[in-house]
Amino acid sequence: MTIGSGVGVLDKAAAILNALENGPTSLSQLVDLTDISRPTVHRIAQSLVHHGLVGRDMHGRFELGNRLVELASAAGEDRLVSAAGSILIKLRDITGESTQIFRKQGDFRVCIASAERPIGLRDTIPVGTQLSMKAGSAAQILLAWEDNERMVDGLHHARFTPTILAGVRRRGWAQSLGEREPGVASVSAPVRGQSGRVIAALSLSGPIERLTRQPGKIHHEAVTSAAHELSELLRVQNDHI
Amino acid sequence: MTIGSGVGVLDKAAAILNALENGPTSLSQLVDLTDISRPTVHRIAQSLVHHGLVGRDMHGRFELGNRLVELASAAGEDRLVSAAGSILIKLRDITGESTQIFRKQGDFRVCIASAERPIGLRDTIPVGTQLSMKAGSAAQILLAWEDNERMVDGLHHARFTPTILAGVRRRGWAQSLGEREPGVASVSAPVRGQSGRVIAALSLSGPIERLTRQPGKIHHEAVTSAAHELSELLRVQNDHI
DNA sequence: GTATCACGTCTCATTATTTGAGATTCAAGT
DNA sequence: ACTTGAATCTCAAATAATGAGACGTGATAC
């Protein structure tokens, strides 16, 4: 199994939080999912409840807690989602294509904001949709700047290669053709947090017929510009606090 | 000092995460803020980095990490912010007043979504604004359903009383006059997560001249209806995953 | 160029905490 | 009323975590 971090209790706590990522979970299920003994899971989960990082639902099952969301809010997540709305709408109106923001979530990427092209043939991805990290231009962006271990792990069974990801880092954007779904093309660029780390991918997607076989050529400037604008917006807001 | 949860390492880890809520922090600052010895803070912080709950910025300072935000996203936070936009706009258009969503963050409440009345005299609260938990109808909502210990602690120096909070729980909404700012009135209602817990407060605010000295009488139905609609939206989306 | 200082990282003897088998309690099902 | 399964609790034993002090590094002062 995975190597520890040097603090066993935190390894176990992290395993419990990871298990809770999939929704409310009973004690027995946590024991099965984490392979930790029952009293130990119980004690650590109760401690996490005490600190608000975990809660209990109406059936007594454990779930991710409010304090965790508070900390994420402090890390800027709410501002990202809130600010993204207007920027996605602007990019949609400029390009005439649907636009989205994706964030990594475990082994998937999840859509956390979107602006849909209102009429005609379009790629619809509702907020909350979970897509694979193995295909698509957003997956390339979310993986390209990861540390080596996580990148190698992510490339396992992926439809792109280390060479493609090196190109993504060089150009600052990624494109894909029919990777996630036949007939769909997409372009993505990185959204960076205050520390420069990639925290999300800003994407534009639509039919290959309109975007051609080189969607990046047509749209990379608009997409990278919107992603940069969003990154700057987040940086400015942080400085005001 | 605060009593422990029964797992000392998690108490220390929680203290470190709480300290990071205020932004990037050096090791020395963490040692000062948490009163934990230097090698211990270093070891626990490194372990949290390993699990992604904490990151390092370009100056080597510790900060809240991406994995924490991923977990918050899984807990529904992004969907809340995304879904809130359209509901706040609708409530604004129906009532003609500015509307907001607040979430608790440490000893404050923070605005995570807002829709501003476009013209004339209006109460403007930009996203990211931190307001006091000691005054205002949103603070009453965020406190009314807390467990007893947290409620008693929150009422210390507050401009409302346990009796007022009991009325809030009975009616399902709160109102305030000039508590946060002279001349401003507001009405708020609870937004509940899947487990029924209060996760945010949905508010409407404006000048007392328009909202009168009983803003709840005029607007409580529209506000509670919007808050309920948002709660239902979150519940439905969770069931689809 | 050298010395000093402050911060971050690492080591390991010592100390304290965590662990988990088994007991107890409780609620649901028959 | 009895059985079953899950959650919670206890405490002797085992293991991990602790923190004083050493080391490494970079910045600053002289």
C-alpha cells in the first residue's frame, strides 16, 4: 500500500477523509474502505467531528464537515466559482462556444462553473458533472504541472503522454479531439492560485465541425486570456484581505 | 485552553489548519500561533503537505492545500455557490432589493454570492466581504441552530440574545435593523445541506426607509422560499451523483 | 571575507499516546 | 422476547510521537 507520511494518525485521518469524499458513510463502511480497525476509525472520526472537519448526518453516518468548507472558502474556492461566472459568460459570447471550469477531485475532474452556448449544436456539461482525468484537454491541464509522482500515476491508462504534457507546459494550453466523447473538441488553459499553482482548468468545448481539428489554433488566445484574467482576479482579491 | 478531542495529533493538526485560515504562514509563525514545538509543527505540517491538505507557496510558507478544496467541492460547496447565483438574481428582481449568501468562517461570516439592486439606494456587499458574527440577521441564522457550546460562545458580546435566536428557530427566518450598519435593514433564512444542517444564510438587505421597521413582515415569505428552493436544488443534485 | 543570527530540517532517547481485542450498549428485525 | 449487527467504550500492551539539541542554509552586519 501507499507509503506513510511519517505521522501515522494523519495518514489514517486522511484515508477517512478520502473515503468520505464519496458521500455519507457509516462506521462499518469506513472500516471496510480504510482497512483500519473499528475502534481506531471510531476514535479518529469522532476527533474530526470535534474539530468540525467531519459531521454526522441524520442517520448517524459520517460526512465531510462545515469547517472543512470554511477552510476551503478561506483558500479562495468560493471566490473562484463566483468570479468564474462572468468570465465564462464573456468567453462564451466572444467565441460562441460553451465554456466551463474544472477542478480535480480524487481520480476525476468536476465541473464547478459553466456557461452554455444558448442555441444550436453545443456541448453541455452541467455543474457537478464528474469526468475522467484520463481524457480531455482539461485533464491534461490539471495533470501537466503536478509533481512527478502524481503525474506518472495520472498518466496510467491516460489517452495522452508525457510528451503531450511537456507541450502543454511549453504552450500554456491544451487541446483535444474526441478524447472524452466522439465529435467533441476542446481547448483548456490553467487557472493559477496566488502561489502560482494550478488550481483549476478553464475550458471551451464544442463540435469538431465548428472547432476544426486544431481548435487550439482558433481559440487558444481567447481561452488563455480568460484563464489569466481569472487568475489575476483571484490574486487581487486576496491582496485586499 | 480548549479541551482535546482525545487524539492529540489531530488536535495539533487542527490548530495548524486553523492558523493557516488567515493566509500563507511561515514555520516560525505557526510555532508562535499554535504554541506547539518547532519540530512537531514541522513534522505535522509536512504530513499535511504529503496528503495535499496543506501546500507550500513560492516563499516556502505553508498554506491551505488543493486537496482540502477538492474535499469541500465534494461536500457541495461549489454547487452551492453556482446554484445561488440565479436564485439570488430572481429574488432581487422579485423584491427589488440586494441579496446575498453568507457562510460562517471562523469568527466571521463571509459573502460567497450576491446580486445587487442595479440602481438607486442599495446595500452593496461584494463577494469575499467578511462581516461580524455579532450583528445582523445572517449572523442570527448561522448561530441559531449551532450546538449549545458554540451558540453560547457566539452570543458573547452579540447584539442579539438566546430569546431572539429561539424566535428565529420557531419562525424559520431572522430580521435586523441597523445592527451591522445604521440605516440598513435585512432579512435572512437558512440554507440547509443534504443532512438538514444549516450550511449558509440567504439574505436580503436595503435601507430601512424602504424595508420599514419590520422587514420580515414584507419579505420573509420570498426569502424563506428562495432559501428553501436553494436547499432543494442542492438535495436533488446530490441524489444524482 | 568572516562572523553572527534566524529559520528550516533532521536525529534519536525518552515519553506519552495510540492501538485494537473484547466487552458493553443500543436499535432494528424476526 | 430473542437475535443480530452496528456503534461505543475500556485499558493492557504496543507503538508512535515528542522535543532538546544538532546541523544546514541563507541573509545580514561588520
